[in-house]
Amino acid sequence: MKYKLLFFFATLFLCCPLLDAEGNQEKPVPSIFALNQTPMQQCLSAENYTLTLRYAQWKLKTAKRLSKNQRLLFGKGFEYTVQEEGNGEKSIVFYKKNVEAFAVNTQELLPLDKTSDLTKYHQLFCDLLASAKFANLPHNLVYRYHDGSNNVWSIGNQKIVYQPVTPAMSSSGIYSGGEPFEKNITAAQFTEIEALLKAGVVNKTIHEDSRLKGSGMIVELLTDALVGGTYLLPMRSAEKMAIEIWLGKLKE
């Protein structure tokens, strides 16, 4: 019985992330899941990366204290941040003494220094993943899409809520977006519309600097109230048209 209690408290200690008094500087959490697996096998997956990316974006917007380089503080002298690549995709980049150490994206972990033994870097990503899971953020992004007529679509992984423009809201005093509605959607449908939204997000070449008449607007929500990013799509862009054709079918 004594040994069972010792094992229980030891496990509890290892599982709980250690944060500073303000909850800013995270200290790596020793991983205890799947002890027979390597850190890479435990942690590197598209789903885990998406969860950790969302956590890093959330932390960058909510942390009370960042490093002098405006990065998030991590244990063992590491800092990390989110960077956007030229193709619009995002990666999490770790630094040590202001030098890039490694990056993680949806497919792989990439060393950015001369390190040949990546075990430590894999473990650091596992530790960040553990903190992300502990934060218990929404599993999926929620999107808000403003179409070319400024009707608003709130898009979650289980339902879509349509809030149309009314004549009183329209600039002409005449236009109506129809009747408001809520519709449940399947996981497959959410995957479809999210892919179309992401196509609009990553194509930086079409993004506009300000909202123009007839344009579309994608708003990524990290939580119900916290905006992760806003992207403006030209009126005649293929990405905008694909999104609105898909959403328009829900009115049928």
C-alpha cells in the first residue's frame, strides 16, 4: 500500500505543469505517456501540432510577460514564438540564447543549428504539448466569415450560425440576407469548409490591407472571444468564391 501511494504522488507531480507565479514562464513537464515510445512517436502528429500552435498563439496574446525579443519564455533557457512562412503556413520556432535552435510544423521537426542529436528537441516539443493539453483550449478553431454582402457566418466544428444583414443594416436600406438560421454539420463538412478557409488564409498574395465593398473577411478565433488572425479576400478571388459557394448551399 505504501508503495502504491508513493507511485501515485510521484505520477501526480510529473503530470502537473510547473508555472511561475504569473503563469508566464513554462518549465518543461517531464513526459510520462507511452514510456516505451520515443518523444517523436509520442508527440509529432498533425493533430498535436495544431493543438500546440493554437496554444502558442493564445499565449502570445495573453502572457503578461514576454522576453526582450517578444518571445514566450520556456524552461532550460529556451524561448519560442510562432512564425509565418512565405507560403502562409505557420511554424513554432524555438530559440536558445537568441539563436534559432529548431522549428516544428505540421509535418516535422527541423533542426536549425548543427545539433545531430534531436532527442532533446523532440522532448521540448513534448513538454510544450503537455502544457497545451493542460490549458484545455477549444480543440478546433472557430471561424467567423463575413461574406461579400457582410452577412456573418459563425463556423464551428459542430454547427454553423448564419446572421444575415437586414434592410435596416444595409447601406441601401433595401438589401436583406434572408432569414437567420443554425445548422448542425458533420465532422466531414467542417473539414471541407475549414480547408477552404485555410486556403484563403495561406494565400498571402491576395490579401487586402483594408476591407473593400464586396470583399470577404475571415476571422480566426482562438477562443470564443480571442481573435487569432483576420484576413481580407478580394471580391473576385477564387478563394472567396469557393467559400461562399459552399456556405450558400446551406441556405437551400
